[in-house]
Amino acid sequence: MSSQRVPIAPQRVDAPLTQSATFLVVTATKKPDSISTIRSTLAGLESLAKNVSIRDLSAQFACTVGIGHDIWDELTKLPRPAELHPFREVKGAKHTAISTPGDLLFHIRSERRDLCFEFERQLMDQLGDAVSVVDETVGFRYFDVRDLLGFVDGTANPVGPSVPASVLVAEEDHYIVVQKYTHDLPGWKVLSTEQQEKIIGRTKIDNIELDDAESGQRSHKTLNTIEDEDGNERDILRDNMPFGSPGSAEFGTYFIGYTRHLWVIEKMLERMFVGDPPGLHDRILDFSKPLTGTTFFAPSASLLASLDSD
């Protein structure tokens, strides 16, 4: 493929939160033609998306692709993005943000579950045995954008003109972090509403921000508020979704964060798992366990389309 820089057309990382989403993480297999198959599939992704989305143009179908550190060089033959590296494990005194494999992320979303299903079916038909599935999670919107703990999720998301400033400015500025958390709902339900609100940092019913403690234990909201050295708050774009199965007693949240600067999410995780001050971890982790942790870079749609070029 050509290493010549192509005009930038961003992927739709700012697509609206929909009723349904599929989070698909795969790794490349060692078969001789795996990389070429992946290249051709990614290059044709826009056509595949059009083929599915045309069935219902009102369903807000979108798919964002993330490429992991381990496959970047072989797949693109382009300089690696400055902050792209494998997910860094964060080990606190009690909880650990684990690192898990992942070469490609497909964040598929739509107002209709069947469109997500059909796109993934056609996508996997094209990828075939070039990839192995690491994780496949189907998420859904829960009432008024709440998580399964009962709180509104994503309140701090940037909106309007703030979205480009947070995630969309340039080709080298699209990083993605994903983590799959399962919840101990029986343990969470033992807590009073007031105790839950102190942990989250917001009221449960009307989502009003609470004042945090001036010292000592910080709320989840405060630990996830990151400022740079100049005191400017750094936003990320979250597209978190609940997932689960009451029949198998599985309840969780799939965290997916888009950011211009990977260090912002890494700092959030450090504050959550290590604590701020150290030793006082985010108490939501006593009820939410991370099963995965992977970092990706979302290249421009133009770069994806050029992957199959000579």
C-alpha cells in the first residue's frame, strides 16, 4: 500500500447514543493471508456500512473502527500514533484494571438491533478465519440513559462544539479505551440510596451533582474529573452501555471512551484504582469488576479506505 498521506475524513466517533450497540474486539490470526484480508475488509467498510444502513436511514447506523498497538505497524505501514500503546494495567491496593488483548475494535451502533446484527454478520463473513473473537458484547439503552446501578451515565459528555475539541480535531487525535465491567447488583442494592449517591457523586432520581468531600474519600464523579497542569478540565466522549442477562445473573456496563489525549483516560483510571489520595480507591470498584482493558486508535475513514491500495 502507498505510504502517501491521504486527505482526512474523520470516522463518526461522535455518532449519537443509540438504542443498541455491539462492541466487537478481535485479534488477527497467524494465517498467511490474515493481514491482507483485514486490510481489504477495512478498506471496504464504508460500502458495507452503506449496504446495511440503507435498509433504514432513520436508524442512525454507524460503525467506528479502532486499531490496536500490536497490529498497527504491519497493518498500516504508517508511523504509529504518538500515544498508542497497549493498555497499561493499573494496580491499586484492592482492585486492578487488567490489560487484555485486542487488535481491532468495531463499535457498531444503531437504533435497531437487527441492523447491528446484520452488519456484524456480513463483517465476520468477510474477515473469516483472519481473526479470532476476543470479546463480543451487546449493549442496550436502559431507560433514560441509566446504567444498571440505576444512575444516569455519561452526564459529563461534551456536547455541540465541545465534541471536536475533545475527540475530533486531527487524524492523530482519536484514541479509544474499552473496559467491560460486571456489577455485583445484590451487594449494591444492600446500600441505601444516600450511600449510593455518595459513591457516585450525583443524586439517583434527578441526576443533580453533589458537592464532594474536601478531603478523604472522593466520589466517582470527582475522580473522573481530570484537569491539565493549567487547571483546564479535560473531557472525553463516553458511549457506555449496559449489558447483561438476568437469567444468568450477569449485569454490567461496557465502558468506551474516546479522547484526543490517551493520558486523560489513563489518569482517570489511576485515580479510580489507586485513589486520590492513594489508598482511597473509587468505591464503585467494590461493586464493579473490570473483565477487559484494551486501547485502540481510530484512524480517519480516508486512511481505512486506503489500506487496500498498492
